[in-house]
Amino acid sequence: MDVRQLEYFLAVVDHGGFNRAATSLYLSQPSLSQSIRSLERDLGSELFHRIGRRVVLTDAGTALIEPARTAVRSLEFARASVESVHGLRGGRVEIAAMPSQSISPLAGMIRRFTADHPEVSVTVRAAFTPRDVTEMVRTGAAELGLLAAPEPVSHPRLRVYPLCVQRFVLLTRSDGPFPPGSAVRREELAGHRLVVGQRGTGLRTYVDALRARGVEVTPAVETEHRVAILPLVLEGVGLAVVTDAWRDLAERAGALVLDLEPRSLLHVALVSRPSGLTPAARAFVDRAVGDAAADGPDDGEPTDRQPLSGT
């Protein structure tokens, strides 16, 4: 068994089959299949059930995922550490991020980081809930994670770097039911149709909390595709509660963005495994944390930015 075989195994897992994995690795499918068969012989257990053109992980395959990612990450860490002796002249940072936070603050974080380290590439992997983010980091699918949650972020097995808070706002059409420039009280949303995200997201949690308080809103559309929210609002399908990370983009598109009262916040944080970050990932965290500390707290809003050494 060698690390290359583990990389091939993880490619099949991540791409959901041999065809797509072989394409991503620039291998022929027979070569990839032969490598996986060799790995299975070495381990003495089948890793995949082959059902027609589909593959399904066996229990042994599922058990191999996390140690395989750890082994591959360890090799990447060793290689990157040696290369960093001469400065960050290459490498890659992989970040699992939720959609709203990919708009802000991630876009700005990447802009500042790549300005400092133009030869380092950044890969952003999609995650839709805080649990998706933490699991991708915990299992090694990504080195870093960016997530937002209604409460300050904590995790027993990950290091947490609080960055900022984001408040919820309301998106409507420019000719929507509320006048520009005035805050909307949550009780005023009663009777309106809303575009909502999937369960487990902060956006969905806010709407579910409204209904639990007796504010009768109607979910017009439930979508996993966060990029669909703004177009649906502009088409008049419904209103949407999002974070103020959307403000600039929504206003440029012609939507009306209104504050919601009372204020409700999401806590935004980076997460990583406790140790073993590549030099590129460490530089990314240091820049992000330093920028958050320099920005200082938002006026009038609580913040988690002080314990920036991680928890």
C-alpha cells in the first residue's frame, strides 16, 4: 500500500465512481481499477461494492476514508513544509465554505491572501450546513472551513477562529411590500411567502424560529441552491431572509435590502484541525485572523473576535 493508491481511493470516493475519478486523475479507468484492486488485496478486504456502473462503499471502505485522508494530508504537509523554506512559492489551500460566507467574508479574505501570496492557489469546496463544514475539516476533505451559526462556534475536535458577526436582513423586490429605508419587524412578515434554505442552515433556522413564535409565514420555495435565492426574489416568488453578506450583490441586482428588527446574528468563524496545517493554510489563517482583529468590533453589535488564538 502506498500514498498514491490512497489518493486514487479517495478520488473514487469524492467523485462517486471510477469514470469521473479516472478523468480527474488523468488515468484510464482500467489502470485506476487495477490500482484499487491491488489496494484491496493488500488490505484483505473489498472497499467498494460494484453494482453495475455504480460503486458503493463497503464498511471497510468507509473505515478507510479518514485514515486515508490523514495519510495524504501528512504527505502534503511534509512536502509543503520543505518547500516553504524558500517562502510560499506554490501550494494550495482548500477551504470548505457555506454559500453566504463565500460571498463575504471569504471573497475578501482570498483577495487579500492571494495579493500576499500570488503563487498559492485556493480551492473552495461547497458545504451547505455548519455540520457539513466541520465534517469536511475533521475528516481531512478540506484543511480549513468557514461557517456561520446562530451561536458562537465551538467544536470538541477542531480549532476555532472567531472572525465576525453577520446580521440577518430581508430581500424584496424594489416594488415589494415594505418601504425603502425602514426596518421590518419580524411580526410584519406574517402572511408573506418566503424563499428558504434547506434545514440545518442559519437562514432556515431563522424562518423556523419565526413560525415557532407564531409568525405565520409560508415557505414558497425551499432550495439547496443558494444562488437561486436572489433570482427567485427578483422574480417575485417570495421574500427572503439572508445575511448582510448579500447586501452589495443584491442591491446591484436591483433588490431592496431591509434591516430586520430585533437584530438576529450569525457568528462567523474559521475552523481547522488542531495541528498539522500546511504553511499555506497557516498563512491563510494568520492573515484572516489578523484582519479580523484589525477591523475591530462592529458598532452596537456583540462580537466574538477577542479570543482569536482559537478555542
